[in-house]
Amino acid sequence: GECGACAVGVFRQVGPDREKTLRVGVITYTQDDPFINGLTDELKAQLKAMENKERRIIVSIKSGNDDQQEQNEKVEEMIDAGCDVLCINLVDRTAPSRIIRMARNEDIPVIFFNREPVREDLMQWEKLYYVGCDAEQSGIMQGEIAAEYINSHPEVDKNKDGKIQYVLLEGEAGHQDAISRTEYSVKTLMKKDVILEKLSYQLADWNRGQAENRMNRLISQYGKKIELVMSNNDEMALGAVEAIGSRKIVVVGFDATDDAQAAVKAGKMAATVAQKPDLMGATAVETAQKILNGETVDKEIPVEVELITK
Ligand code: GAL
Ligand code: CA
């Protein structure tokens, strides 16, 4: 009703102009994730670029503040205020049912992005889609770039024992990107003849500050022994770089954020893999357009990744 519209402050439009307006609701898992913020900026820019005389486009961006319950409520508000398509970056990728039910009741298609619902949930209704990079492929690419660096830089093996002593920084338990980047980067390194010795795996919530803390602890525990840090994302890789200072430890990240690209150029990180937020934004927009035009769209739409080195 009126209040829902007031709460969101956008969207509701009645009368003849209603048809001319496309209202897109974007809801992220948090507002404190630089990669996600870059992605939503792209999404918004690309949606705005589609605006023309015939059609106004209103984009509303909200965050779930790391709380699935709160995200559900924000979705409800957006639906109440009137919304034609939802783009959702779930807080808990295993708990989309309530959002699916609400969207379905109002016949509003949902494009999930970055945090992938499980297949069974995506199959709950025909108007559910996922846009994101292929997590397994991403892990393989990260392993390949790390192997290439190690195989061409023999000095990485500081103690010359023929093995690479490594630590791994993980995003969060249960996230498809964290699980697959961990598993497939390590498998790929081994496949490319890098002999690994695992020292420790640490969860750091995709977060720079937490990773810096973890890395400080790892350095006091293992000292010079650490030769390689594999990180599920760039923010954590940059936290590790901070803790490492002038020590000789190779760091490999993921995302190719601006800060990480600068760190690669400066020689503080060996490499990263680009998840392309611009391409993801464009893909989501294109997908939304097709859905609204009644075209058939695949449920899972992968977006390519790319290797970044100096
Ligand atoms: C990953 C990304 C991380 C973080 C996470 C949030 O794909 O690499 O940096 O943004 O998504 O779900
Ligand atoms: Ca070694």
C-alpha cells in the first residue's frame, strides 16, 4: 500500500505512464563489499543507458545487511512499491525460498547474481535465472595463472625443497565461489606439476581487514616457511599483502578490482583473475530485457573470466 511506496520512495506510478516505466529492484547481500559495489554501479549505469523517450528506467538499490531476514523484508517492500524485475545477490544462497514465493505471487521475474542458488531452487519456478561466472572454471583459471607464475619463478621455492608451502584464504563457508576456487585452484596447481605443501586454510569473509589479521597470525606461526598465498578474492589478497610487507611471499587473488590491478602492477601481487562486472551488468540487463519481451532465456547464464598479470 501507500506506506510500502513511501518506505522505498520510488517505483509506484499509476495511470497511463505506468507502461512506459521499467522498475528494477536490486538487492545485494551487504553494502561493504567493494566487488559487489562495483558490480551494482555497472548494473545501474547499463540500465540507465537503456533509457529513452519511450521508456523511463528506475533503479532502486538496497542491501540485505548480511541478514537474510532483512533482505527478505527489503524485497517485500520493493514488491509492494511496484517492481517489474528483481536482481538479487542473496545473503544466504541456500535460502531463497521466501523471495521466490513472494516474486512468484506477483509474477515478477528474478535474476539472481553472484551468489548462486542451488539447482533445485532455480527450478522452483520458470522465471528464475542466474547470472554469474562459472565457479569451477574460475578456480581452474586461478590455478593456471598461479602455476604459470611459480613455474617461471623458481625463487618462489625459498627453501628449495621442491615444494611450495602455501596458505589459502577462503571467502566464506558454503559460497559456491569460495568452494570451487579453493578446490579447483589447488587441483589445477597440482596438475601443472606444482608440488604443494598445505600449511593452513583460513576463512576471512571476503574481507581485507580480517585477512590481514589472519595473515599476521599465520606469519607469526609459520614465519619464513610461507611461500605462497592463494586467496579466494582480491580484498583478502590485499589484506595479506598488507601483513606481508617486505617479506618475500607470492600472493594470487581473484576479481581484478582496481586496487588489485594496481598491486599486480607494483609487484605486490603476482596475479589475479578478472570477473568482469561490466560484462555481468550487461548480461543481467540483456537477460532482463529478453525476459520482459517474453523470449526464452537459459536459467543459468555464465559470464567469462580473464587472467591478469603484470
Ligand atoms: C565473489 C567475489 C568476492 C565477493 C563475493 C561476494 O564472486 O569474488 O570478492 O564479492 O563474490 O559474494
Ligand atoms: Ca619450498
